[in-house]
Amino acid sequence: MNRKNLLKTGVVAAAAFVSQAAFAQDAAENEAADTTASETEAEATTTIVEAAMATAELSTLVSALRQAELVETLGGPGPYTVFAPTNDAFALLPAETLEALMEDAAREQLRQLISYHVVPGSYDARTLVSRVEGAGGEVTLQTVAGQPLTIQLVNDAILISDAAGGQAYVTTENLEQSNGMVHLINGLVIPDFEAPEAAAPAEPAAETTGTE
């Protein structure tokens, strides 16, 4: 099996595991873990990257950002919404897949994977829920990787789905930063690695700013 197929097989297997296990997650646990925008408003002086670096459960994501050379991008003005996989989410990958992703030879795939978790504009949970409900049950957001994510509500939890059906749940909401919003998720969503990567992040339209 070549390197690309190894990486694709590993990340898809991890996404399938999350899809099955996270569906059974108790809604009350999600509610207890949620951090509201009002609670984090006073902390919105750091960038997304600075906040990630200060969060122990995002250390793998920080390593990935560095290896993918995305630190400067996500430390810029934005705004961005990042669906940030925790260390436990990355741990769902086979060890050899994660190691391969962190190699220089896989930098473009890693950049595509991380960029697929980033959406132009700042969307808090309230705005995401409102858009889902207003659209009749699901809404599609375009990522900076140039591929869409689907947002739904399941048992009052925000569910993120990729085009292949892989899923992850938001476990901590509304970590507001100076250049956008961070939501922690319990799995990885996987882009189509065969699709061309977007040349640069799209400029967010003014109406996509969702903090209220």
C-alpha cells in the first residue's frame, strides 16, 4: 500500500470509529463541557494559535499546525472558525498513520487535513444552531481547504460531517479568540485528498461573522 493510501485508510478508519462511538455520547455531558461565549469574552485577547498552544489537550494539533506551516495563517487577522481536534481525536488514528502525516513528505496532505477543519468567518455555537434550524436540519460550510463540511444537530449536540460521511461532535463550544472562534471536537473530519487544495483561504464575507 502506498503512502497516500495508508494515510487515507488510517484517517477514514478513525472517522468511522468516532461516528459510531460518539453518537452514544450523553447530551448532558456535552452541556456540562460547553463553554459559553460570555464566559470566554474576557479572554479574547489571544489568537487561535496562541490559545491552542496554551491548551494541553490541543498539543497534537499545535504540532500539526507547525508541521503543516499553518501557524502564521491561523495567527493572522482572520476571522476563522476552527473545529479543533483534541489529542484524543488524533489518538484515534493508527500510530503509523499519524507518524506518516507528520513527515515532511506528507506536508501537503497534513495541510489539507488541518485546513479542512477551518472555516472563514467567526461562528459561535448559537449562530451554527440557528443556521441549521433555519435551513431545515443541516447547513453546509465551505472550508479553507476548498471542500465543504455539513453541520447538523443530534441530541442537542453539534455534529460535523465530511463528504464521505465521517463525523465528529463538538464537545466544547465558543472558545472565542481575537481572530475567531474555536470549538473542540472529538474526532477528525477527512477531506478528499484527491481533490485540489485551495490556493489560499477565501476572504470571509461580512455577514458570516456569527458572534453575538
